[in-house]
Amino acid sequence: MATQSLMRRLPPVSVMVASLVVLIMLILVIFAPLIAPMDPRDVASYSLMDMEIPPAFMEGGDPRFLLGTDNQGRDLVSVILFGLRISVVIGLGAVVFAAMLGVVLGLIAGFFGGVVDGIVMRIADIFVSFPTILVALLISGIARAQLSAETMLAWAPLVLIFSIAINEWVQYARTVRASTMVEIARDYVRAAKVIGLPSARIMGRHILPNIMSSVMVIATINLAGAILTEATLSFLGAGMPPTYPSLGTLIRIGNQFLFSGLWWIAVMPATVLVILVLAVNVIGDYLRDHFNPKLMAR
Amino acid sequence: MIRLFSVRLLQAILVMVAVTAIAFVMFRFVGDPVASMVREGATQAEKDAVRATLGLDKPVVVQFATFVGQVLTGDLGTSYRYQQPVTTLLLSRLPATLELVIVATVLALSLGIPLGVLCALKPNALLSRLTQSATLIGISMPTFVTGLLLILVFAVNLRWLPSSGRGDLVDIGVWQTGFLSLSGLKSLILPSITLALFQLTLIMRLVRSEMIDVLSSDYIRFAFARGLPRTYIYGRLALRNALMPVVTVTGLQIGQLIAFAIVTETVFQWPGMGLLFTNAVGYPDVPVLAAYLLFVGFLFVTINMIVDILYTFIDPRLRTR
């Protein structure tokens, strides 16, 4: 009986597989410098002698290079591991930034209501009516016009995180605002107000812990989108530079060799990207259905 | 009714003013318009002269008013990169984008609606199951990866279809069309499939869930009880109501469509407005960026309003509110 009820409580196989995939990818990302056969940034570790070798499972492959090598002789496994690292870090960064912005603004809008609420939510409406990729491309163009090439190189990850988050905060703000409006009618909030606690403390210490679960669900769903947006921007040439490539940049580079028959340079990072996004999406969908049925599918 | 329209109109105008203000700030403060227009090694006096002719020495409010006036007359400045009026550039790229978007939308609607209906009526049929699982993968597949794979299979390996450009074009007045030549049509296939796929997924899922909802409603059961023919019930009575939200969502998805058109055009080097925009981001060609923002803002506002108004005509219940 015990095992049976446990079985019923376990998520479906697809979700468990997806969680395993994400877990493995996270481990790979954290320990990338230890796991990667070589350091793609260290010119001495690779040689042009090894360039354009197909994946090991194909004819002409080399067991040293499981997924083959690129046009400079770099091992694709290592390049992808480091690229995955950059993609995940930017994706997480964008989600955290968007969540912080959205939670703070949503709390304020829901808590104070009235004019404050009106202003915040109308700004949110304007942001949400423009697609993220469009806004992010615009910001990237502006940053390029304002900053020198070297500054741009150093700031690229931050510009990316900012331009993705600036559109995504709206979802958090809307949900948090709605939940806050429910919470402020509850007794514990009224009690806190009566004893004269400052508003910031009520919002941060009392309301926030009660609405955190829906924020976490949105964050998971959002992570897949953020990683995709980053990859798209980098693919379009408005993201990470080739010197610090993310998965999107790697696909962009590989795209140039598609017609020379070197398909693996683009397809291998693309496969990793799709697997990662698919896994995160599966987990996000499951969380949405189980912890917050009120959230609509996007 | 009138109140509803005027509120919508006011909102639309407000959004347009906000977008115009952002575009103005970009024109005026991002990069240095003077530096991009004078010759190399110009003296301060020459720069000042250019500054005066551009009106950049006047107060910001006056400049904004002038800017709004220029925008209203269709003057969106000169591209840094092409040294051509931005309006001319945008208009010359418009046919390419419109043809791509229209073909993709027609493709998505003509496949998405029947497949959605099929999945709703016969959920256990093989084709329904295949479509259902295909949409799951379709959602996680970024547009540029889909495009890349299509190029790899149909252009690189099979060599059936071209992977970039629009092929041979035929001039019809000011409009250059790719519809009238074989190479033009062949060039259209891969980009339009790529762009259609994401819309297709959305339309299919929507039609399916709406159809399931409608089929369980009372009037459909009465129609069956009356013994009306099945094709009439499904085709006329049910589908018509199920399609209502499709109109709204297709209209509101125009933003996403523009975003995905940018990506698709870049993957296939399709010489439309999206490619112009991505190239402008890399250059960076600020007037083109600002003009594109204005154009997209205008498009959104107009389409949102049309969808809202259309909806009140389609759905009589909304008129009384």
C-alpha cells in the first residue's frame, strides 16, 4: 500500500526524465572546466591539425573527439560545455532579474492600489505588447551605438540579461499583484498593519513568503523562454560574441559551415539547446498544472 | 459602443505617443547624428552648421514637435548605412516581408484549422496522435533551429530548394513580387514553412480546445437530437463558434509574428524588413532601428484596435457592455 501511494504521488516518467536531464546538465555546467577534455579558450590546447573531424560515431571520426571538431580544431564537446555554461548563466540571470523586478513592482502595485497600481500596470501593458526579441534587439543596437567595441564585449552578458528581463518581469508583476490583493484582505496582514509595522516589512516578511510558490512556477516556465531568447539573440549576432560563445553563438558560427557539409558544428549545439529547453518546459508544465492551476498556458 | 471606441482610441494614441517619444530619444541621443553626417575631420564650425540645419540647437520640446511633424509626413530620417531615406528603404523591403507573412499565415490557417478539428473529433486517430506529439516538440524547437534543419535537409543534402534570397522577381508597378516566377515560388517554400510552424502549433491547439468546448454545449446536442446532418453541425454550427477566439489570437499574435519573421528572414537571408532590422542592429544604424520601432508600434496599435472593433461586431454580447 505504502509503495502504491508513493507511486501515485510521483510525477510521470517524462517529468522525472526531464529532471534528470536538467540535473545532469547543471552538473556539467558547474564542473565544465574539470569535465571538458580541453579548454576552448586556451589556444595551446588545440591545433589546426585536428580541424573539421566528424563526430566519433561517423566514418572518419576520431575517438578523441566524441562530437567532432570545428573549423579551428576545437573539440566540440568542450566548446558546447562552455557554451552551455554561458547560456544557463544568462538564462538564470535574466529569470532572477525579471523575478526581482516583477515581484517588487507587483507587491507595490497590489499593496498600495489606486494610482500607483494604475501606473505600474499600464507600464506593464506597454512592455508586454512588444515581443521580447524585438525589444532585446533594439536594446542591443542602442548599446552598440553608445558603447565602444571593447566595453560591449565585457558588458554583453549584462546587456543580454537586462534586455531579456525588461520584458519578462510583467508576468511576475501581474501574478504577484493579483496574489497580493488577495493576501492584504487576510487577517494576518490587517493585524500587521494595526500594530504599525512599516509597509516594506509587511510586504517583504509577511506577504512575500505566501506568494513565493507561484513566483517559482513562473520562474521555471520562464527559464526555458529566457534560454531560447538568449540563443536567438546570439544567433542573430546581437548576443554573446564569438570569443565567449553561448549555444546560440555556436549555432551561428556553425551556420557558416552548413554548405561545406560540416553539419555537426551547428547541429550538435542545436541538439543540446533543444534538449535543455524541452526538459525545462516539461518540468515547468508539470509544476504549473500541479501547484498553480490558475496560471494560464502562455 | 461609442464610449468603448473612444476609450480604445485614447489608449491607442497614448501608446503611440510613448513609442514616438522613445523613437525620438533614440534619434536624438543615441550615437551622434552630426558625427555620422559630416565628412571626416570636419571643423567645429562645419559641425555647428550641420547641427543648426538639423535643428539640434533648438530646445528639446521644439525638436520633439518637429520630429512628430516629420513622422506624420512620413519623413523618418536618413539611414547611416545606406545613405537613403529610411522610409524608402522600409517601403522597398515591405513586399518581401508581406509576401512571406501572408503565405505563412495562409499555410498555418489552412493546415491548423483542419488538424485542430480532427484532433477534437477523433482524438485517438493515428494522425491526431502524431500531430499532438509533434506540437510538443514544435514548441521547444526555436525558429532558427527549424530553419537550419530545413536548409540542411532540403537545400544542402537534397538540393531541391534554394536556401536564401527571393529568387527572380517580377515588377508590378512599385511592388516586386516573387509569386510570378518559378524560382521566386521555390524560394518562398522553406521560409514560409519555418514561419508557419510556430503559428500552426498555436492555431491547432486553440481550435482543438475550442472545438471540444463547443461540442459539449447544449445547442450542439439539440442539433444532433433534431437529426441535422453531421457535416452541417460540425462545419457550420460548431466550427463557426470555435473560430471566434482564433480571430482574436491570430490578430494579437501579430507581435510574435513580427519577432519570428525577423528570425526567419535572417536565417534565410530573406531581403525583407526583418533582415534590414537585424543588419541595422549590428551596424548600428540608429535611424532604421527607431523607424522600425515606430512602424511596429503603429502596426500593433492599429491591429489591436481593428481586432477589438471586429470582435464587437462578431460577438453581439460585447456591444451591450
